[in-house]
Amino acid sequence: MLRGFLSGSAFSKTLNSVSRFSTSLKFSSSTMSRDGQPTSPPNGGDLLRDQDRLPKLPVPDLQQTLSKYLASVTPHLTAEQLQVTGAAVKTFLEPGGDGERLQRKLKDRAEKLDNWLTEWWTDLAYLSYREPILINSSVAVLYPEEKVPHTLNEALQYAAKFIVSSAIYAEMLAEGKLPGGPGKVPLCLKQFPSFFASCRVPDTPADRFVVHPYSRARHVIIVHNSQFFKLPVYHSNGRLLSLSEVMAQLIAIVEASPTDTAPNMDECVGLLSSEHRDVWAQLYQKLRQDGDNSESIDAIESALTVICVDKPDQSLVREGYDTLEQSSEGDVTHMFDKMTDKDYEFVCHRTLHGTSTADNSTNRWYDKLFQVCVSPDMGCSCLMEHSNIDGASSIYLTIFNLAFLEKHRAPILPCTRASLPPFQRLKWNLDSEVKSAILKAGERLNADISRMQLRCLGFSDFGKNALKAKRLSTDGFVQTAIQLAFRRLHHCNPVTYESVSTRLFREGRTDTIRSCTVATDSFVTAMEDTTRTDQERCQLFVSAVSNHAKLAAEGSQGQAFDRHMLGLRVLAMEEIAAAQASGTPATAVPAVFQDPAYGKMQHIVLSTSQVICKYDTRFAFGAVAPDGYGVAYHVSDEHIDFTMSCYGDCPTTDIDALCRMIQSSLNDCHTLLQHIPVKSQL
């Protein structure tokens, strides 16, 4: 996961409507057509030939799960609250009680399905989520700094390379090949066939995720000045367009859509995909009733990917930025002056939501799985819709695209367009009701954007190499430092979420590392206690980092407690729904799920995630809770890059203070490392 958890209130609301889940769910992890029927043949083919060899996600031992749950809630409860929670857990575990019954049902489900969790999780955490998905769910991925163009021509060159690279990747997947080859450890590749020609589709009561066969995905969508163009990337004989051919087409599209041809704000149909999901679902159906609109939507949803050619911020571009002529400097991988944290913040905002409707918020289709954004002032980045893909999978495509850019550094000289398949401007027929809805969507989006605060921190004092020298878990180190920073700022322990991949299992997605533990609580308490020595603090720090590494390993093996308890609760809610439907007396929701401690643990105050990539990528996402923070980070050999977010209308959050606290906490934790013996190993 880069992200994928709901705040307590939204999560509970979704679970409480689980009665419709078992009968009305319109999601399937298999390939789906627009009408929800399986398509044939599915993408991926032989790519998934070894899928059945992977083990199924296990159902953890019930006693073990509840023990881990009790340990996890301990740092967040008073002694009296913990006693209440302990009693609820004890009741749940009684022989012949709710726990045994629900555990038995969950094991039965696990026997019948490839993965007992994935369908539930994808629906409850994503497709049933009714708030707007940008900021709240989508993820921005920033490519390395050297990929910063100076001119519109250079931005289009990057776009051309991403288009060809993505098409090559899609072809390899369709042939059953994994670009770069499989790793040493077999992992689930089920998400890979949906990288391309896929899209989230608004619907009620839950959205759908549509994957079209690659046989239909012969084009990409280019968005420029809020105008959508269908660009074929294959000749009629099946040959992929060359870089020169794609470049020629991109130049022609930009020339055909100058600023003075941009649609009026009430015609910027892409804004509708930023709306509340129920509102968007209703408008989507209305749009589909018109033939031109339906054809345009089909083109977007079935496209390999979407390329957003954004308008630059005039204060950040050089003279002549809008030239479509090839730069005389030749190599297009030269840099601006070194980007600052403020520059990265600008790019994060631009990628996540377009900055405002006056800028580039209208230049998106937010439901598309991948959208590559290019502009003369921001380099290259990607906006990822999160419902059917996790960060651990998406990074494969990122690495492939960046490697392709490195291999094809030479400038592209566009060819003549005489023999190229024509591109097509998408048509929209919008009545007054839809136009009014577009304006309302823009107003709501601007309000949401104004609330979002985001800070980047390029921490350069040390990185992975310094931590490896002490044989420390880099992720455990960073997570423990973040715990210290939050405690110093807010004087309490944060309910924390960190995702861990479960791709060791068939259809595996993620589970949760609860990074705030009894061990981190002991460490940060010692850091605040002036009577404790640095040797004692170091010992507690090493213990906390070691414990985090243990939790991460258990989570990757399907032995964390969060998703297991989710499954038990869903089954309990299904029992109640079935009883109500049949008119028979319903059992009560088990006390362990009604306990305030359980609700507290679903209110994620600190949502964290790291990306592991050989390139210096950065990424960003919005905070999960209105009173919380989102913290994304990437640990490189000599530095650590952070992106933090929160909402400015919350009186208790302070993004600038958190940024300062993380920086000082990293250094304080690093100072403690001098007390670790040279041969110490976690």
C-alpha cells in the first residue's frame, strides 16, 4: 500500500452497510467489461500461470490475533479502558462463543476462495468509499529531479517516451512476460494485468473497476488545456508508433488545442470525476445516455493510459518555455537549478489535484488508474488511482519507465505525419444540468484544495548506508523516529498505520503494521525523562526498532491482526443482516467490535508509507483522518525524503511543526547509535 485505510467514522459507516455488500457488490478482481460481465480473453495470459502455486492467505490463530490486538491498543488506553477492552476480548474468546463461530466461518470462506480478504478489502477500503478520491485516496509519484524539462518541446518528449515505454510494458504483460523478470521470491502478479486499459467507474452503492482487453487498448488519451484527444499508438498493421511518430502527433495535438480554444469552466467534464462518488455516479449515467459522451467515456476508460500536458506556472518557467522547437542543448535530461523542498511541494500539489480549477485541476480524469503529468515547470510525475493497485506493484512500472528514459536520452526529432493514424478530439454534449454540476464540482474541489497542507523534507544528514552500518532496520528506524516526533509535538501516542505487502500470497494486497507499540512508548517516554541515560535510551530504541522489524515480518506472512479482525467483523455484520432479512432474532454485534478501543484504532491519526525504489522517487497522499497526518518517505543511500500532509482547517494539526520535529528526532535517534556495539545485529 501507499495508502488504503479509512478514518474511523467512514470505515464504520461502510461496515455498517455490509448487508448490501454480499448481494450488491459490483467489483470483481477478474477482468470486467463496462456492463460488469467478464471479458475474454483476460489480460496477462501466461503472466499468471504460476498464480495457483502461491499459497493462500492464511487465517491467523484467533488467540494470537486478539493477543496482538491487546498489545497494540495498550499505548492508547488508560488502565481502566484497557481493563474494559480486555474483558471484551475475553468474552469474544470464550469456548463456543462469537469468536469461535466467526473464526470457523472465516476458515470456510478461506477454503473456497483464492483469497478470503481481497474482495472485502477492495470494496470496503476503496470502492464503497463515497468521498472524492483525489487527495483522500489517490497517490502522487514524483520522478527523479533530473527529469525536469525546460520547454514544452521537452515536456512532450518525456510524454512520448512514457507513451512508448508504457505500450511496450503492456505488450510484455499481454505476452505473459514480467519486464525485468521475476524476483528470487515468487510474488502475486494479479494486479499487473490491470495496469493499463483500466479505470474506476462510479456506481452505487459501490464503484466498479473496469479492465479492458489489450486488444481494445490501441490508444492513449492526451489532455491539454482541458481538451481530451484519443491518440492511436499503433498502425493499422499492428506496429507500435516510434518515438518520432508519437512526438509528431503530440506536437500536432498541442497546436490543435491552444489556450484560446480551451472549453469554458462549465464544459470541463473531467471535473466531474473529482466529485462525491454518489453525485458522480448519477451524472455518469446521465452522460452515458448521449452517444458522443458514451463514446468519449469508452475511449478514456479503455485507453492504455492518460497523459496530462499541463499549463506551467508562469513564475517558474524560463523565457521561451512554450516553444515546440527542439532545444539546441540536445540532451533533454539536463536540470533546472537544484529543486528545493518548496519546488517539490509545488509538484506534489500539482500532481495530486492540479492546484486549482484556474490552473490544471480541469486537466485530469481522476478515475484513471495511471495519469502521467508533464509540464515545462514541473518535470514528470504520475497520479495513481489506488482502488485496484498498491505501491509495491506500481513501483515495477515506475522503474521500467525511468530505465526507458535513461536508455533513450537523445532528443526526439518528429517525423512527418502523412502516414500516421489520425488522432481524434473527444466530443461532449452537455446540457444545463451537467454544466451546473461541473461548476459545483469545481467549487467543491477548490475548497478541498485550499484545506490541504503539504510539506516536503529532504533530510540529507544521513541515509540508508549509515543505518546499515549499524545493522538497523531502516524502516524501523524511521518509524520509531516519527513516533518520537509526534509525541514531542502532541504529547500523546498516535494511532498509526503503515502498510505491509502480502504479495507472498495469492491475490495478496496489504495488511497493517501498527508502528506505535509498547516498545516505542517506552522509548519516547525515556527520551522525555531527564533521569534516563543515553545508553538506556539506546537500548530501548534498539528494542523498538527490532520489534517493528518483527511486526513487519509477521505482517508480510499474513499474521497481522487488523485484516483478520476486519474479516470477523464483516461476518458478524452479515449474520445480523441475514437475520434481519429473514425476520429472525438477530445476535448483537460482538462487544469487542463495539468497544470504544476498537473504534479508536480505526481512526488513523498517522497514516504512513514508504516506497522502496532504486531511483530517487518521492510520493505524496492526503491525510486519512481530518485531524491526522499523512507521511510518505523514501530512504536513499545518503538521504531520506519525506512528504507530509494534513488539513489546514484542523486546529490541532501543525504541518510545519511536524516537519521540524521529524528532522530533529531523526538526528536525536542517530546520535544514540554511537552507543550500539559494532557487532550488534537486529
